[in-house]
Amino acid sequence: MLYLHDVWVNWFEGEENGYNVCYFHEWRKEDKIELLDQVPLLYITKPLYQYIENDMHDIPQSLLDAIYRRAYARKGQIRKCLDYACVVTDGVDIMALDTAGYSIPIKKSRLIPRQEQLVFDMVQNIKPLSYQFDDNHYEKKHHMLSMSPDLVFGLTRRERQLKQLMMMGLDQLKTANRIKELRYWLTEWDPKQYPYIHYMDEEKAWHTLYNSVKHGWSSAHEDFCKKLVKGQPFLEKMWEFEQKQKPTSKQQ
């Protein structure tokens, strides 16, 4: 088995979509970076890699058996054995994972560029293993709170987080399904539609609003998101945190 040593990881916990497991250039100074003293490296098939990267389903038992207690994390002088942790690659992309003792990839991380290049060099002349994965019965499903990658393509980490926050607000709006609120927020987003909004029922108003805001990200989206989460403490706290990440003019 192949191994990597001294691997820096930035764990993103509970992320089912790979686009939310940030690459090194989007790591933040307040992120908690950890060191893996030793970790197995597995070259796997593309379908299995995508299954692990973009979902939170059970990892094949044969893969778990192969990596059982072969990884170690280090904090200072303390070396801790991890039940199920490894680095996987399909030869194109790379991800570290730790199941936290379970059978699903609870924690995911990208690697720093130097270690990514080392991975590519190590698997250059070997073949990927499937680990008894049946991709014929797997299909990734997206929804409002788990957006399709095309809806976040090209967005920065901050923009993705704010868009996720907006979707959480919209999900609450849809669940309440109150026509006056739907009409209000649709008017807030697109005042030009006001003459027509009054005649829309709940379903029409909802679909018009969602289809209007789901693509891209702009200052109009950000302003709409700010208004949508106002008065909701949990969402407001998330909003305020992301405002601290707003780049200055020099960074832009």
C-alpha cells in the first residue's frame, strides 16, 4: 500500500458536495489546519471517487478494510491512530477523508499543491482499484439545499456560502408557502414584475422567484440575501460571519 507522510489537511465536516471542500487557495486563516503523520493513498476509479467526493453514503467495506487503522494524526508530540482515514485520487482530482469512526466520509479535505503533485507522481504507473463499487445503482441527486454544481460554478468560497445561505432562506419561504410573502419577495427581487405578481398563485410565484435567483451571483443577489435572512438569528449570524470575509479593494 502507498502512504503519504506529513499531510496538512483542512477538514470540512458534513459536506456532501465536493465544491464546498475548498482547494488550498481558498483556505482561510481561521480554518483549523491539522497534520496527518501518515495516511494511506488509494488510486480508485472515477465513479467511486465522485461517489465519495459528492455524497455522504457508505464507503465500500472493502475500501474501509484496506485502510483500517493505517492512518495517524499528530498534534504536538501526541500521535493518534485513526480508524478510517485515507487520501483518494482518480488520477485527476484528490481528496483526503476521515470517517470519524463511521462508514461515511464525515470529514473531507483537499491537499496543498506540493502534496497533490506528489500524489500524481506516485500513481502515475499504477492502475485504479474499484473496491467492489457498483456504480450502476448510484445517481447523485441535487435539490435546493444541495445545489447542482452548475449553479455555483465560478463562485468564490464566500459567494458559495452566501448562496447556500440564500437557499436556506428560500427553503423556509417555500415551506411556509404564504402567498403574500411570496409576492413580497418576488417584488423585492424584480419590481418590474409587480403588475403581474398580484395575479400569481403560490406555485407560480414560488417557481418564478426561485428560477429568477438560482443562477449566478451578483450584488443584487447579495442584497436580496441580506434582506431575506434579516430577523432570523441563526441565518443572520452566518451572514455576519461571511461579511468579515469580504475582500478589500486591494485584494480585489
